[in-house]
Amino acid sequence: MPSFLSLTSLEDVAEMLWAEGPTCALVAGGTDLLVRAPRPERTLWLDISRCAELAGIGLDAQGRLRVGALACHQEVVEHPLVRRHARLLGLACASVGSLQIRNRGTLGGNLGNASPAADTLPALVCLGASVRLVARQGAREVPVSELYTGPGQTVLRPDELIESVRVPLRRGRAAACFKKAGQRKGMCCSKASVALDARVRPGLRLVDVRVAMGAVAPTVLGVPAAEALLEGQRLSPRLIAQAAEACVAAARPIDDLRSSAGYRRAVVGALLSEGLLEILERLRRAERRAEGLRRARRARGRGRR
Amino acid sequence: MAVSVNLKLNGAACRFEVEPDERLVETVREKAGLTGTKLGCGVGECGACSVLLDGKLVCACLVLAAQADGCEVFTVEGLAPGGRLSDLQRAFVEEGAVQCGYCTPGMLMAAEALLRRHKRPTGEQIRQGLAGNLCRCTGYTKIVAAVRKVAKRRAARGGRR
């Protein structure tokens, strides 16, 4: 049986990891730990859920969104800063598990467990997010896109822990979508997922396009080919089909208990199509609305003359 | 090595000695004797063990009991103090939202959490609010009807139960 220790300061946790790192299992929400028990050499279950320094959502000194490692998925979904500046992250967090899981599971835990199917990872890669890692010797930042070396494998050293996620704020009108395919709509683990984030420009154009996929490779995968196709181009069903094809070509999925490689490859393209077609429909509606307003204004102007 | 845990369980201050890897559902059922909370899948998939932890809906099978020290835990027994059913529970009975009954305590807690957040939930919000709770008997329709009914009744009474 493991032993249990609750520490309330980040300094104490870092000290403990420095001395005993390989024997510690960090416990935040526990939603993964209690499903899949950690390796037996992890004899100390170290409760970090009361470290105030790891909690909260706000802006950091550089004006980036800071999401503490202990923020649970539902907290992320509901936070006004996330809604305004990182909508994609909110969409991804909202798709995780059930309300029961989202109320308990933390963003830091989702990142640290390094599941290839983790829903928050494609979103954070699209948003250009970094993870701040803390150890006794000091802190460092690693882009989420460089955090993973394989399924369940990260670049974290045994003496390090995730302190927070930092997301640069992207100004301007955003288009974002997060789509996942699972066994059913709610409460399921992704067979495949796609995230897209971009800025909207007039003429149904997207710029600063970022696309990433989950569960179709050993780690989260950006899709530069799809981004290049979409960048600055007028969105159309044909262009969307080409971008979806780029996702299919980039996927490197496996067969496992949740799905087959063939299905994953096919569905990941369909997911991007679905998301982009919805975005296109929204943009068209917005343009029609704007055109209607312009016309009404012109008509009023004439009336006055 | 056991860990001492203080809980406010349905309003009453309690103290338990728990094992380091003990789950809250075990503490509630085995140590507090509150067997209304059911253990179904044990891995957070079915929602039968749903309770409110500091007001938030959680699966008690995925909460380490030792981590709940100092927290308020609200179980299905708390809905019916003195055995008097709440309006939510009465609506479940009236609508036939109970068949085998195993999912019912979790469903009630999820519905309670939903109605605390949304006074007038839409059909979609009700289904979303119950998405973490599996029922293999009713097909959900009558459960959704029961939640809608109680929301409507509470609204008609100006939010009072």
C-alpha cells in the first residue's frame, strides 16, 4: 500500500521531488490515478491539490493567459478570460469526460498523463501554449508541442512538476473548432480529434491558421500542410476538402481497443471538414448580416436626402 | 498508515480513519454506512457514485478519501432528511423515472447539481447535465421528464422547493 502525504507549498513539493522524485506519484484530481494505478515503485502518493500556487486562472506578467496546473476542466470552460482569448481551449476542455470528471480532473493532469488521446493537447498546440515546469533548481518553459516523446512519455524530469500552462493571447476575431470522434457524444475517449484556431479576415479568409490532431499518432501532431493550404485563402468546400486530405495524409494512427488505424485516418479528415464547414457557414451568415446592415444604412441615408 | 479525515457529511461533522488509497465512495458506504451512494463501474464511467463535494458534482469512486479532508460531502441521503423525499425525488417517482434503481441516487445528485446551476434548464441542458450518468433501464426519457417537471414546479413557486 502506498503512503499519502499532502503538501501545501510548491517549494515543499519541489523539495520532495528533488529528494524522492522517482518514488512519488503526484495526485491532483486523481481521475486518472484512481483508474490506472501508478507503477508500484511510486510508493508515496503526494497530494498537491492544496498548493495555492498551482491554482487559479489569470494573466501572467507578460500578459499571457496563465492556467494553473490545478485548474479543473470545468473551471477552464467557464472562465471569462478563456472564453474571450482562448475559446479553443474551452471547447476542448468541454469535450472531456462528463461534468463529474471535468469538475475533478485538472489541466495539469491531462498534460502530465501524456495520453495520445488527451483532448486539451491539440487545442494547446494550436494556441502556441507553453508549460511552465518547476523544480528545486529552477523553472523552465517548454512549448506543449515539444513536451511529448511518446505515449505517456514527456520531457519532464523526475524532480519537475507542471506549475501552469501559458497561452499567448491572440487578438482579433477568432475562428476555432474542436471536433472529436468517440463511441458516443458524451463521456467518451477520443478515437481521433482535430483542433483548429485562426483569425478571421474579410472575404471568408482565415489567417494565422493552426491545425493539430490527437489520437492519430504517438503524440499530438500539428498539420503544417493543412495550415499552408488554408492560410489567407478564401474558404470553400473544395479548399476544405483539400485541407482534410492533408490531415488524412499526415495521420500516423494505430489499431487499438478504441479504434482501427483505417477508421482513425478516415475520420480525422472528416472531423476537420465538419469543423471548417461550420466555420464557413458562420462566416457566410456574418457577411450576409453585415451586407444587410450596409444596405439598410444606405437606404436610410437616401431617405434623409 | 491510516490518514485522519474530517468531513462534513450531509451537514454533520464526521471523522474517519482512511487508508491512503481509499476512495471516498468506500468511506461513505462502508465507514459512514450511507449505502444510498452506489458503486457501479468504479472508474468514473457510470456516475452511480455521484455525490456533491463542496457543492460540485463528482464521482466518489474517483476521489481519494484522504484528499477530501475538510470538505463538505452531500449524498443522496442528504436530499431526504428524516426520510421525507425532496420534490426532485417525488418527481422521479411520479414520472416512473426509476426502474431497477441502481443509477437513481447518482441521477438524483446530477439532477440536483443541474438545478442548482440552472433554475430553468433547457432539454439540452438537462441531457448534458445527466450525460455522466448511465441508466440501462429507462431509456432516460422519464428521467429527463422528471427533472423538467420539478424545474417547472419550482419556477411556479418562485424558486422555492
